[in-house]
Amino acid sequence: MQRLGRVLHVTPSMNIIVKSETIPKLGQTVVDENLKVVGKVFDIIGPTSSPYVTIKPSIKEPRKLANKKLYVIPSKRRKEKK
């Protein structure tokens, strides 16, 4: 588990905007401090030195996450056999 950053706000279309500490991969699973899945990384915007991440939520009330820290779970991809 790796810290993603703090939730800044939720957009009118209910996407979660996070001021990111790292650059995640698109589609990575995002969880809260209780390891509850809150959504997936949908987009990364801004400069690489100070990125913002858009999360497509999988929860009913994403506004409750305001100012909370979120984390990403690294995707488990199988390595291809040669």
C-alpha cells in the first residue's frame, strides 16, 4: 500500500480530486485508511512535479472523504513466461 495524497474536493460529476504525492498508474485501486475501496484512478492532471489525480468513486457518498488521506494498492500483474 502506498500513500496517494489528500482529497481536495469532489467535483459536481462526483469525481474525487486528490493532490497526489506520487504518480499512480491509471486503473489502480484506491482505498482509505481502513482499507475500504473507494474507487479507481481515472486521470492524472497537472505537472509531474505536482500532480493531481482524478478518482472515479465506487462508493455512494464520496463527499465524506473530504480532506482524508487515500492510498493506492499496487496492481498485481502476472509476469509473462518466456
